[in-house]
Amino acid sequence: MSVDRDTTRTPRPAKGIVWNDARRAVEEFLRHAQDSDALAEYLPRLAAEAERHGEAFFPPLIEALDHSETGCRLLAALLIVHTAEERPDLLDDRDALARATAVLTDGLRQETVDDRLRACVLLTGYKAPPAAVPLLKRMMDDPDERLRVCAAAALSLIDAGNAQLIQTLRHGLHSELPALVQVAAHAFARLGVHSAEPLGELIALLDSPDERYWYPALLALKQLGPSAAMTLGPLREFLADRRRPPSLRGFAAVAIGHVTRGSDGGIPALMGALSDAEPLVVNGAVDGLVEGGHASAMVVSRFAELIASPCEETRIAAARGLAAIGSRAAQAVPALAARVGKETNPRMIEVLARALGGAGTAAVPALTVILRGHDILVVPVVAAAFMNMGTEGIAALAATLRTESDAWTRVTLVAIVRELGASAASAVPALAGLLDETDDEELAACLIAAIHATGPGAAPAAPALVRCLVAGSDELASWCERALWSIGPDAAATVEAAIHAAQGDSRIRLENVLAGMRRDDDRRYIRFEQVEETDLQRFVLVADLFAEHGPLSLRAMEAMLRERTRSGLLAHDFSISASEIRLTLEKIEAHLGAPATDRGPGRKGGLTDEGRRLASEAKAFLQWKAKRRDDAEPR
């Protein structure tokens, strides 16, 4: 609800702002300080930005506590308080939290109603800090209706069952101000079972001649779910009324699905809405059926019919519904498969792949038939469908590889395995079996490339790769060599065993592979040679703690490592203070040129994806270095 009398002013930028990504996101947010509709869009986006940027996100917000515009100060304070409550690991700055709380409470103490209302409205969507609660309670007795209702909505996040709050919010539903009705309706939507009493008021809003009341009422009923089952009749009437906007009729269908969850009461109305001429209504009916948990054969059959609709939006909605119900959509696979290769809309293509993948292994025969059409354009859809099946899809793909007779289809399936990379490691035995059986050099090359793409997971294929290297052409031998190198030490024993039984050119090939593996180890670990071994050992220990416990502070890690020293798991003279851990992490990041952790001052941190990879490589390097030392010692 907008409470500012002048919404045309552009806030002056907070002082000291430097234009990096995090600061630009904050500035964009603050530019919408006077627009409540835009804030509804920007608040969730800003929360995602805070998650992405971590600690870098908060300095500009803290600076904004001194902004020249009251609205900007309040918004910055709200987000700081909310983050400290929900994600203390992202923000652990007590001074900033105290300042933000003071800004919010000062806003609630302002002399004019509009200034107090500005702060109160913000707290209707976020839990108020404890210091603000007494002020909000006093507002419950204010003569201004707006303050009373907004204060009740804010307090409902803290004391949901309070009878006075419920009564005040019910009065808010009768307000002549649509924005105030929306505040009360949103509050009842959150309250759930505590708000069963005002269903009559919410139903009455659906009959209001002012359509601004309709969406808040529908949203509240949707959020109430089955506790609002008695409103099914009015919702059906709203859905059937063609004088209402199609978007709201569609939302009424969604609400029907929510209030009838666990029963069949809404099915007739929703099934009827699937035949509506308005795509938005059809979309809502699909979502309503899915949200209601309705995936009977009748529903799936109707979705399958809509897949062939001349209306693209209707086709997308039906495919989305089938994707949402997963394996229960198996009977619709023929209808879905029939659209592959015919659709050009990227949204439809993506949802087709999700629906076919969600249907599980029941879709594999149809996907194989599609590939037998030898159309290269359908391959991405088929690959995405297999990927969406997860481990079941990989197993089905491997089984299909063993039995498929069409050469083009077989090569394409192998190419799909290659695209799936390390996630397709479970298909490696099937690939290795085909490699042993085939005399087709083109297929063999594809199989080797697919095996290579699975990385270390390709270890079971090492014997087949060795046999192909010995017996194949020079080109195949070269590809086998690279694949064996990528497997690493796990393939070395297989190669060494083969060398003892080989002669002539075969022996030379195998010896070259083994020599290459040793050179590859040297190349792989050369960057670690520049880091002190003690630092690497500390880094590996820290990485193990992160893997075991999740995000940790430096002090917590110090305590855990000291406990391990006391219990004899670490050498008694191994240094492990918090400052040494911090310096070690900084050295590792500086030497290797990559952020190993997402830690920040005053908050917990964990390993980044790059950090996890570095830790794994560092551990392997330390083992390799120890083995090399052992090999160099005289026997």
C-alpha cells in the first residue's frame, strides 16, 4: 500500500556508493522505495542478490541507513533486520543491526500518521524486530484505521492466534480502501487455520463491484487451502463468470485446486475449465488440477488431448501439467512424443523434454523411435529427456544401447551419453561392452569419446580401452590413450599388467601410455609444488571439516582441530589457530588464483565449487607426493 503523498521524487543516491554489481542492485532497489507495487517484485529479487553477493551486498545497504530519503532508509533497515533474522550466516554485524532497528523504530515514532504508516506498512510483510513490537501494539488503539490494520498485520507475524489482531484484520476486510483490504487479506492468507472465521468476508469481496478487491481475496483463499473448502461454490461461480478478467478466472481455478486438495470436489469445475476459450483460464485449470493432486487417468487423458491444441499457450500449459505429475503421465507419452520435431517455441520444447523425462523409463521406447527418424534437430530434446530421468534414464539408455540395431540411432545414443558427461558413469560398462564387440571404427571412436567424457568414472572401461589401443588403428589408439590418461591412476595397474603380456608395437603403445600418465601427473600437480606442504595439509583438513559440518567460522574450525589434536588424530605440534587457518586459505587462493571459500568477515563460510575441486586435487597431490618419496627411498 503506497502511503507517500509525493511518489514522483527520485531519491538521491546514498553517499559513497561505488558502482559494482552488489551496489547497483541496492541502488535499483532503493529507486523503487516509493512504489509499493514495484517493491513486491524487487524484494524477492533483492533477497536472491543478497544470497549471490554474500557479504559484499551489505556495505551499500548499511550506507543507505543515512540516505536522505526516509523511504530508502526504512527499506535498507528492513532488509538488514530481515537478513539478520533469517540468515545470520550472511550478516553478523551487531552495530549495523542496532542502527537498522533504530531506523525502523524511529519510523514508527514519527509525528505524522503518514510517516508512521510508511514504516508500519513495510513491517506487514517481514517480522518486526523486538524493539518495534511495543510501538506496533500501541498503534492497535490508534484512531486511524490504516495504522490499526497495518499494525495488526505486522503483529500477526509474531502472535498469530491473538483474537484482537484477528478482529482488527476482519474490520480491515470491510475497509473502503482497496489497498488496506489487500493488507488484511494477505495477513489472513499467512495466518492459515487461525483465519477460518473471516471466510464470509473474503467471499463477499469476490462479489464486490470493485475488481481491485478480487485478487487479494482469491490469494487469501488459495493460501488457506483446504481450511477454506466451504468457499468452493463461490470460487466455481467466479471461474464460470465470463465477465471477470481471464487472468483472475484462471487464478480462481488455481485457488479451487488448493481449497479442494485431498478431495475430488473441484475436479468437475476444473475439467470444464480446460475447454475454456481463454488460454489463461486453461493455464489456471491445469495448475489447479496439479496443485490439487489430481492425476487420474481421466485428467492425464485430457492433458494429452490438449497437447495437440491449435493454441500454443494451451499446448504449453498441458505439457507443463504433465511434466508436473511425473511418472503418472506415462499414458500421455505418445501424445508428447508426437510433438517432438513439430514445436518451435523454446518454452514448449523445454517443457516437452521435462514431461518426457518425468514420465520415466516408459518414455524410452518412444524416444528411441524418434531417433530412428534420423532427424538431427530432435536430438537435443531426446538428450534433455534422458537427462531429466536421472539415474533411471542412464540405466535405460545403457540397456537400449545393448539392443539397438539401427546404426545411426546407436551412434546418437552414444553421443547423448557423451553429452551427459560424468553423470552417465553408470553407462560405462555398457559402453565398454560395445567397444569390445564392435568392428565399426566410427562407432568405436564415439564410444571412446563417451567413455572419456565420464572422467574418472570411466575406470571400469580401462580393460576395454587397453584392448582397443592394442588392436585398433593408430587414430583409435590415440583416442584410447587420452581416455586412459583421463582415468588416471585407476587405469595404471591395467596398463602395467597388459605391458607384461604384450610384445612389439603393442608393448610400445602401452609403454607410451604409462609414460604419459606419469607426465600427466607431473603436469597436473605442478601448481601445487609452489605451495608449502604444511599449507596444503591445513587446507585439506579445513576442507574435510566443511564437508562434514557445512559452513563454519574460523573459531569453530580452530576448536574442532584442537580437539582432534588432543584425541591424537593430529600430530601434537601441528599448528591450527584461527589466524593460521585464515592465512592458509588466503595463501591457497593467492597461489592458485581461485576463491576456495565463500567466507567473509564476521560470518560463517564454506567451500566454493572450485574450492571442493581444489581440495580433492590437493589431497591427491599429497598422496602422490608421499608415494613418490617412498618410491625414491632405497630398499
